[in-house]
Amino acid sequence: MAWFRRGSSDVAASAEKRVRTEGLWEKCESCRQIIWKKDLDANLNVCPKCEYHFRMDSEGRLNMLFDGAEFSVFDDTLESTDPLKFTDTKPYAGRLRAAQENTGLKDAIVNAEGRLEGRAVIVSAMEYSFIGGSMGAVVGECITRAIEKGAKERKPVIVVSASGGARMMEGVVSLMQMAKISAALARLDDAKVPYISILTDPTTGGVTASYAMLGDLNIAEPGALIGFAGPRVIEQTIRQKLPEGFQRSEFLLEHGMVDAVVHRKQMKAYIARALEFMAVA
């Protein structure tokens, strides 16, 4: 029966093979197909089989939108001071350090300026992998600064939202950012400078309740979860079964909550046409 047993060398070889191939493949959450990671990256993180949109990090967003993937980052040194010295299952300060080490960012936002189809623009891209893209004081301050810079320099502002909502570890300091950013957007509107909001999967909570829905043009990616409270919370509250696809991009477009649902491959060209329509030089 010895020939039925796997020797230690066989186990080692299997483990080595697994290590070599780990991270090289992705399984699509929609069609369940296995995709070569390089093919997925080359396709802007969109499944080549079924067009399912995988989540994308902030760097990928900026590379996708700016001409030649060339842009200048600003306000990237701001970081939270943990105003409440908050602790739940672990200290908030520890969560911040871990997120900073994992992402290489100070917080869940990147401000950048460059050109989109030749037009000077400012983009704030949220990073979902940083504590769920939650909106704390730093996110609020960075987006507000981007908006104010856009108003001063008369450059259109684009915010790419990917967030679970307000960062409750910062309490009311986090909630204040909703009003703060909304007030800055009102001043941008007074200055007649366009603001385009891109809603990606997921865009929920206080982000949806403020700047994500205040664009002159609100664009969603296909299949993105967009809403305030999650579907399960709503069902438990109203004690009713929600419609199929509730809080997904296509449902929201049908009910007038967003202006367009645009495939990631067409996003840059769509924004460029919108800016041309808005008479942005």
C-alpha cells in the first residue's frame, strides 16, 4: 500500500507549486471563471468573459483617467490624529497603522491633478482597502481641499467614490465632513466649475448621503452597490422583501437616482464628452 501514500517530497513539491501560482489567477464572482491575473489587469479589472467589474484601487483609477497615467499627487501627508482615542476590538490607532502599512497611503483618499483627454482636471480617488474606504477627518479635508483648488484654478473636479460610509471611530468629527464637503461643493457650483461624481462598488452610508450624489453628473459603474443603509438592514426595518437588484447601478438609473451607468472602458471618453458639453476648455 506504500504506493498509495504521498511522500514528503511530493507534499513539498505540491506546496512549492501552490506558492508559485498563488496570486496569478482570479475567480470571477459573477461567472465563476478562472482568469489569468495579467489578462484581468490589462482589461482594467473587468472580467473578459462576463464584463463583471472587479473593485479597483485608487492608483488604478488615476492611471485609467489621466492621460499617459501621468499626474501629480497633492495633500498626501495628512493623517488622522485619532481624536477620540477610540478602541473597540482593537485600538483605532493600530487599525490606522496597519492600513497605512498595507496600502502605502496615509488615509483612504488620493488627490491628484493632471490632464484627461487634454483637459486639466482634479481627481480625488477613494481607496476601499483602507478601512473600507471610510470617510474620516482626513478624507473630508482632502476632498474639500481638492474642491477648493478646483474652484480657485477653475479646474473640473472628479471624485471617485468607493466607501462603506462615515468612519465611526472618529464619531462626530467624521459626520461633520458630510456638511463640510457639501458646503465646498456649493461654492464650486457658484464658481460655475463642473463637478463629476463617479460611484463605484460600493458607495454607501454618509458618502452617498453627501458628495457622491451631489455631482453635476453622477455616473455609476455597472453592478455597483449604491445606497445609504444596506439591503439587509432595510429589509429588517420595513419587514418586506426588496426588489431584485435593489441598490445596484442599473436599478438606480431606472429610478432616476444616477444619470448614467458607464462601462469602465468607456468611462474616460464619457467624462471627456461631458466636459466638452459643459464647455470646459
